[in-house]
Amino acid sequence: MSSIETKNPKGGEPYNVGVVLLSEGVQLLDVSAIDLLGMIEPYYLRACGLPEDVIVKGVPLKYHYITESGEGPMQMTGGFRLAVTDSIHTCPLLDILLVGGPTPDYRPSEPVQEFLRTQLEHVFAFIAVCTGYLPPLHSGILSGKVATAPRSLLPLLKDRHRDVAWEDKRWARDGKVWTSGGITNGLDLMAAFMRETFDGEMVEAVLRLADVGGRGQEYVD
């Protein structure tokens, strides 16, 4: 497990942040939460004109965009093609891992499952957005854990995967494993994760700039 302590940058070294893209057609909104996280970088805080005592609490990040083969660019929704930096074989051990939602019929290969299980041991946050629950579910990572998923899928998941404690919430957390409901709930999840993990004053300044983080964990129908 990572030695990084909550609310403390690791001595000025950048966090290794990985975005895992396991099928074509991952929605841009699935991975947009990484952009919100990126707002905590010192250069961005300075560009936004925030005070120096807030900027010094920023955290540098190093991004890895990962596919199984390492080939790219990856075709996403909206005609967007994302440059790939790593394969599951060349990616370093990560501090934060975000799984963008693959297509609903996706099933991970054994090498992908092993990659996710290995990274789980090292990261301090394993984040799955929307159908991003599929790879960890089929890798055994969610077994015995509290999790959530898109609301329309929860009845089926509760019936077929009873080893998971499914909750009807915008996001769920079980230790280092975070899961979200639908695609926009990834931003709600990321706001909650940032509040739990980094300096409170700095994070609240970022969330005010982004106008994100106001929705609670419970759905209000």
C-alpha cells in the first residue's frame, strides 16, 4: 500500500495518477473527474490567482493514460481521441487509479484483472466511475465491499452479484475503493475524495472555482 498519508503531499514529488481505458467508447464525462483533480496542481492554483498560502498546499500530479495494449490514441465518445501513455505492462505503480466506464458488455482479460489487483495493493485510491465498476467487479475487487453503480443497473446487480453490498447512492466508499453512480456522479465522488484526502482550504477553493461538490451522497428524488 502507498505510504502517502491523507492530507499530506508526498514531499513535493508528484502523485502518479492513472486513467484506465479498457474499451473504445468510454464517455468523456466518465474521465472528466480527473480534470477536477488536476485543479489542485500548484501551477493551476497560481493561474487562478489564488493566494500563495493556498498555492503552497497544491499537489503536483503525473498522469498516465493506460490501455491494455498501450496502443493509441483511444477513441472515446464525442469523436474525441485520447493519447495513450502506457500499457498495463509498462505502467508504473500508481497512487491514484481511475477506471473510466467501458461499454456494458466489456469483460476484462486475465492480464487486466491481474493489473488491477496489483495496482489495488499500491494505490491509496481506486476509483471507478459509472460502468467503471465492471473491471473491478469481474476481477473480484468488489467482492465483500460496499459499492454503487448506475441506478438503472442496481436491481440487476443486486440479484446477480450478491457478494457486493450495493447501495443506491451517488458514490460509495469502502476503504480505498470508491465507486460512483452515473457519469456525472463521478464529479460528486471526486469532490468527496478530494475533501477526504487533501488540504481542506485548498480543496474548497478549487471546488468553488469549479462550482462542484454541492450535491450530497444521497439522491434526492
